[in-house]
Amino acid sequence: MHGARDDAGHDLADAPHDVGLVRRGGALRSHHGRGDFGVALQRRRAPGHHVDHTGRRRGTSRGPRPQLLGEGFDLLDHGLEQQPLLRREVAVHGAEGDVGLGGDVPHLDGVESAPLREPESGVEHPPAAGGLTAGKGGAGRRPGRRGRHRRIETRCDSGGQAFGYDRWETAGMAADLLDLADRLWRGETDIADHHPIAGMWGEMAELGHGAAFVAAFSNIAAFASDEGMVLVDTSSPFLAGRVHDVLQSWRDEPLHTAVFTHGHIDHVFGVERYEADARDRGARAPRVVAHEAVPARFDRYIATAGYNAAINRRQFGLDRGFEWPTEYRYPDETYGDSMTLDIGGMRFELHHARGETDDHTWAWLPESRILCTGDLFIWASPNCGNPQKVQRYPKDWAVALRTMAALGPETLLPGHGLPIVGPERVRESLENTATLLEGLHDDTLRLMNEGARLDEIIHTVHAPQSLLEKPYLRPIYDEPEFVVRNIWRLYGGWHDGNPAQLKPAPDAAVAREVATLAGGAARLAARALEVAAQGDLRLAGQLAEWAAAAAPDDPDAQRARAEVFEARVGAEASTMSKGIFGAAARESREKLDDDR
């Protein structure tokens, strides 16, 4: 694939890519020198065990055992070649089970994790770590029903599952997060091997100053005040129970206040567990504080639950059982620009900034000089261009990062990824992230002002390679090209400047016409494979899409589409690209299976 480049501009022939296209059994396949296509993360519960939040088993039937995060986190690695399955042992409802980190993955259309061993008799089953009944949220407060909750069972039929563990596990399984963060910063460990979105599942680090940090897909910052615990974010539906038990093992104290940095579902679930603790102790119920735009986000999530389910299945490869939550814990108190909380001898200064979301909060603790950024910093190129999500705000984001840097923080606790310790490192990470966003913003706006079309802009504006090589700015989740598109949308709306796209013909009609000109869909499909083998995967993707759209029942067209998009997955670094290309490949593979 010499001469081919990935979407970050790297030559795919250069290390660490080693990407090529090979044929196995007549199929065009991608190979990649950085391991197999897999971080499967398919924890499965022991057969027949459902647990509610009190830890009682519910039923003994052998129902389906859905994956925690489905196939999607296979999309976090770089290749499609078969590699030995990596495993680590965790307790799952009293049994020991394998967490697959990779696997033998012949195609994108299915990954099997190693089966769990059957539970031993006489093993006491600990409380589950949280989750959702299909279509349910956490202990949701609907607008106008503040303080009232529905009990949410700790199971997850929505593309995930409940999984348990023993409280004593925490010390034994926790990585030295601060040491790992230091090695990542120094380049001694590759960030691709510790993806900030899927690398940790409840490990904790104590930070001093009465502070702790829990890495659990999204992160939680915990502070032990004289009046009780204060949390910045509370975790996801899948891991909120795990986080709760880890924190209660650290400090057996009631929760005083939870601050939501924003309304994304991986940051706002699990409050009901602390409310149950308060009832058991006879203590005051915890309060939730967030920006004033968070309730509107929750309302929008309820209104668009079907759409959000579909796009998150695609982005993360979740199976079709995944349902988007429709109940949320609304905040008790909201603020506009800023708010100061004085709790038990600790001061928390909350600041609003538009960035990844319009409802974002970052928190500053002046006495300890700890900065909680939320998702304004995630140990990856900023998630400012997600192609399936709503508007993001790069300029405001950069301003916020520079405001944070000016405070002189000594510890940065991000929304994803690991802590950064030391004033120089914190300043560098914040300012370099701001510089990346400012450059993309200003270059895009300059070309827009010159009258350029979107097509020209996205193939002209690039982030500096010197920034993308930083371990905390690698484009492994989102990527700069998508940020450019988002900037266009922010200032220019949805029309890309191409008059043919203003009121276009249906995609299928265009595809049929192109196929006719090419001599048929079969010829178009064959050309897609030829172009892919030459290394131009972008063009190959378009040709394969046309071929399949022109002849959706033609197995050769569907096979070519699957092979080309599988190759694209292997060539990409970002979760966003891998997710969408992987969904396309699975769609064609499923079509081929249905036609057998």
C-alpha cells in the first residue's frame, strides 16, 4: 500500500501501520502489524443469573448472554489479522470469567469471547456492578418529579450486561495509574495499548489532599470533605455499581454532592446508589449540580432515544439489543456561567464552557490545585468532530483550555484517560490541545472566507503532525478531519457548496447510473477491489458503495463492499472511522448470510 495514507496523513507503509491487503480464501483482507482487530471486552454473566441492586438473584433460566459493549470495542485496535486471545480473570457473579481483549477475528461480523466457567456451588454472589434494564436509565428524575425515583434493576439487556466482583478485588486488580500515566507521557508505553475510552474498568488512584481518581471507561474524581464525599461525575450505566463499591471501600462516607461535567450518559449514572446509602444511614440525600443546559440535553435524549440507540450501536459496534436510556437523574441545582461550592472545608469552582457539548462544566479546586476537565481533555485528539453527534465548539473549547492553563493547575483529572501530574505537564497538555483546535478553526474559517467548498477544505486543512504525535493528542477516538467538518457546519450550515448536492438525486439512482456507465455493478465492484489493492481506500469505498447500492442483491457487490470497508477499518486509527466502516462491512456480511 505504498503511497496510501490514513486520514491523519500518515503513510500506511510506515511504522507502526504495516497495513496491506492480502487475499485469504479469495477474499481481500487487511493486515496490520499492530495486533489483531480486537479489544472485545465481552464480559458475560454466569448463565441464568440476574441480580437486582440488593444482590439477590432473580431467576435461573439460561437466557441470552449479551455483550457488555458488543463488537464495538473491537474497533479500538488497528488490524484484522487473527491473533491469540488475551485474557485476564475477573469474578463475574461469583464465577471467574474471561474478559476477552482481542480474539480470533476472521471478519467484523462476529467475535466470540472465551466462555465463562460455571459458578462453583456455595459461592456467595456479590452485588452487581450496575447496568440498565433495556430502555431504562438510572434512578431517573423526570422534569417536574424531582426527588422521586424508580428502582432500576442491576442488569443490562441493552447490549450490555450486569457483572459482579468482590469488593476485595479492587486492590488486587488496580493498576498503578499514576505510573502508567507517567510511562504514557514519556512514550515508554503506547497510548494505543491503553485506549482512553476503553482501557480501565474501575481502577483507583489516591492523589492526596483527600482526593481519589477512578478510571472506569469514563472517569470519576472523588473528594473526601468534612461533610461527606463530593464526586465530579458518577460513571456510566454499565460501571456505576463498580465505581460506587470502589469508592465506598476507599471512604465509607455518604455522598454530599455530585457534579455532572456534562450530560453524556457515561458520566451521569449511579446517583441512586448513593441515595440508597443515605436512606440506610438516615443521612441527607445527595444533591446533583450541573450546568443549566443539562436538563434540556436529557429531554433531547428522551425524544431521540431511537436515533441515539442506532448511532451508538454503529459507533461502538453494540449489538441490536442495546437501547438508549430514557430515564435520567436531573440536577437539583443548575448554574449559568460559574458557581462556587464550599463543602466541608473544600472549595469547588465550577465554570461553564462550550466544547464537546454545550452544557460542559470544568471544576477547579484552588487549595489543592486540582483541575477536573471533564471531556474537555481526554488523552486523545479532542472529540470535537464526532460525525454522528450534535454540534461541537472548537474556538470556545480552546479558550476554556487556555483559561484553565492560566490558573496554574498541578494535577489534571480528565474525563477519559489518566491523570496528569506536575504543573509543566498540565500546562503543556492544555495549551497544545488549545493550539490544535485553534489551528483547525482558523485555517477552516480562512478558506471559508475565501469561498472554498467543503470538499476543498477537508482535503486541505490538517493538524500539525508534531501535535498529533503527542501521546495525549493522537487521533485514536475522533480525528481532525471531522473537526473541520464540524467547523463548517457551525459557520456554514449543512450545504457543502456543491450545487449538485443541494437537491440531489437519490443515492441509489446515482449508483445505478454510474454502474451503467462502468458496464454494470459487477465491473464497478471489481474496480473497487482493484483500487483498494492499489491503496486508495477512500476511492475504493465510494466505488464499492455505488456497486452495492446499484445491485443490492448481487453477492459479488456486497462481498466487495464488505472487503473494502474491512480494509478501511484496518487502516484507520480512530474509533469513529472504525465504527462506521465496521458497521458497513457487517451490514454487507449479514446481507450475504441472509441470501445463503
